[in-house]
Amino acid sequence: MSHFSIRSHFDMLVNNLSESFNKMIVETRGKPILTMMETIRTKIMLLIIKKKEEANKWKGMLCPKIKKKLDVNIKDSFRCVPSHTGGDKY
């Protein structure tokens, strides 16, 4: 348990998501409701398009950030040696 936190990080995730969304819509808050909703819809659509275009540039099945983390874990795993604990368990 030395490398893992046992407390929940869910509240932090929700808070970060809320803060990001609020930052994105801050300039639309003073507008009439329909204008505000249309502006938010447009911003979200543009964000989705941007993310899709970025993803289309990826080589392979994984995004670059996850691929890098996976490569580090694979490299680190070479130091691991399985130990037989009995039966078919290691």
C-alpha cells in the first residue's frame, strides 16, 4: 500500500471538471439564456472537433500520453521476477 492512496479522488475529479466548464462559459453568463446555450453548444462542438482532429494524428491504438506511460511500465516490469506461491498462482 506504500504507492497507492486509499482515499477517494472522485470529488477532485468532479471539482476539476466543474471548474473547467465554468471557465469555458464565463463570458456567456451575462447573455440571454438562448444565446448562452447556443454559445455553449458551439464551444463544445468546436472542442469535440479539435479533439477528434488531434486523435486522428495518433499513430497506433493508444493516445501518446498513455502510450508513454505504458512504455515506462513495460520497461520497469523487466525488473520484476514472478514468484511461485503454490498451485497455479504466482
